[in-house]
Amino acid sequence: MKRIAIIDRYRLLRNLLSSYIAASLNADVDQFDGVDDFIATADAHGSFDVVLVDPYSSRTQGAVELERCVQISSGRPVVLFAREASSETVAEALHIGAKGFIAKTMTPESVVHALQFVLCGEIFVPASFATEPTPALSTASLTIREREVLKGVKMGMMNKEIATQLNVTEVTVKMHVRRLCLKLAVKNRTQLALVGSGINLS
């Protein structure tokens, strides 16, 4: 059974979301009102499978608190959980080591889908963060197959799903994703999806 942690100062939100996630994912969900309590539990009982944390209650300490969560989680995914966040804040969180951003304004169903995505080893950011066009980029250097793979990445599909849709192996999809990252000068799949959103693939 998966162990999930929610760190947020608002008890009502924690209670409601914990109950929904526990029922939807058949998971054990622990609640914490601060990072210190979470770290004490993680030290005593081991890492959680995924951690949702709003570390920005104190604006001056948010990045520090997020980094503490990442460090104590020993490679397990930590996800920024906030009502809103600027693209700069999300970029900072990803740089620190977070595996994405889940907005408190999302529906409970969407939160569960995002958690499932993260639990599969992917990085999640809402599609709304892919709204800034990048007209300088074009598909001139991309092959037909690379364009097809990029369409899947933009849609939030996993490599296995893209492979099934294109009738190729998952290894082939991973190879195309690596080539796309090189051609579009991005470092990871999340940046690829954000950059790809500004490219017309029709």
C-alpha cells in the first residue's frame, strides 16, 4: 500500500483531500501541518512514496523548506502543492528537486490523476503553465516521428502510452524524447512539454 504525505497548514483542506486520496488510491495518507513534523515522522518511519507540500506559508523560507523535504525523502517524489505559483516559483521548485506542481485549485479527481502520474516516475505541471508561446522554435529540424512523439508529450502521455499509440517500442520513444530535448535545448520532459506547447505541430 502506498504511503502519501500531505503537508499543509489548513486542516480542513488536509482532511478532505486525504480522505479522497486514500479512497481513490487505496493509500495510507498522513497529514502534517508543518515540515518539522513531517521530517520527524520520516526519520522515525522511513520515506513516503510521494509528498505533497505547501512550503510557502513563509515566503522567505519556502525554498528552504521544500529542499528539506526533498533531502529527507531520499529520492522519493516531492511535489509542490500551492493555491497558485508563478512560473519562476515552479521552475525554482523543479531545480530544487521537486517532481512537479499540483495546484490547490485543481479538482480532487485531477489531483489523484496527477499523483498517479508522479508515482509512475513522471514530472507533473498543469497545462496552464504551457501557455507562453515560443515562436522562435519550429519543427523544421524534427522528423515526422519526433513530431508525433512531441504531440504525445504535450498531451501528458507516458512513454508506454505513446509507444502503444505509435506502434513502436517504449525504448524507441525514449530515444526520440532524448533527441527532442537536444534539438529543442531543454533539460527534461517537463521543459520539453512546456516548450512544445508553443510549437504548431499540425
